[in-house]
Amino acid sequence: MTDLQRDILIGLMFAVGILGFISGEFIVSTIMFGAAALLSNMLLSRRSHN
């Protein structure tokens, strides 16, 4: 998976989290925000080590 594809995936997860929060699906939005944050942090730490 390229960096662009990963960035698009993280952006989509964040957008789904926002839409879930607006629609009242708080569990879905929490999971999406958490997953996007974890994935983003993992990618940033991997980039800084290389």
C-alpha cells in the first residue's frame, strides 16, 4: 500500500467518524476516530524511524 493510499484511508476513516458523530452513531464514530488516530501515529512513527 502506497503512502497516498494510506493517507486516503485515514482521511476516509476520519470522514466516516465525523458523519457517524453527526448522525448519532457514537460507537461507530469513536471506533473510526480511534482507528484513524492509531493508524496515523503508527505511520508517522515508522516514517520518522526510516
